[in-house]
Amino acid sequence: MLTLEHFLTLSAIMFALGVIGVLTRRNAIIVFMSVELMLNSANLAFVAFATKLGDPIGQVFVFFVMAIAAAEAAVGLAIMIAVFRNKKTVNIDEINILKW
């Protein structure tokens, strides 16, 4: 039987992998995917606690996080497409559009 500790351990591992992806990768698309992984790990923790406590409020938070993640993915992808059209790269080190 899976317990709360199993789900929280999986959530912590997913979050750590997301943080490692954000800190080590230079490709903007992979960084966005790592942020999505961190959001999904938070969703897993919310659902695990909601199930354990018998309170559905954690599952309501998951819907809000999923909506924010969908908006972030849509806006982030649109920005990356615009940057790629101008700079011909999605490497974070080479995208210095805010520098003078």
C-alpha cells in the first residue's frame, strides 16, 4: 500500500530534478519544462495531502496550479518563438535582449 511518505518522496524527487534542470540547462525550452516539472511535483503533494486529510481543498488548488501552468506554457512558448525568430537561438546565454 502506498502511503503519504511515498507520494511526498516522489514529489521531492520530481521537484529536485526540476530545480537541477533550471539551474544547469541553458536551453530555454528545457528550463520551461523543468519549471513545469516543479509545478507538477507541487500538484502531487497537494493531492497527497488532500487525500490523507480527507479535505478536497488541495485538489481545488491543483486546478488553479494547472491553469497557471497552462497559461505559463502558452505565453512562454510564444515568447520563445518570438525570440527564436529574432535571435535564431533559444540558448539562454546568447539571448541578451535586455542589454544595451
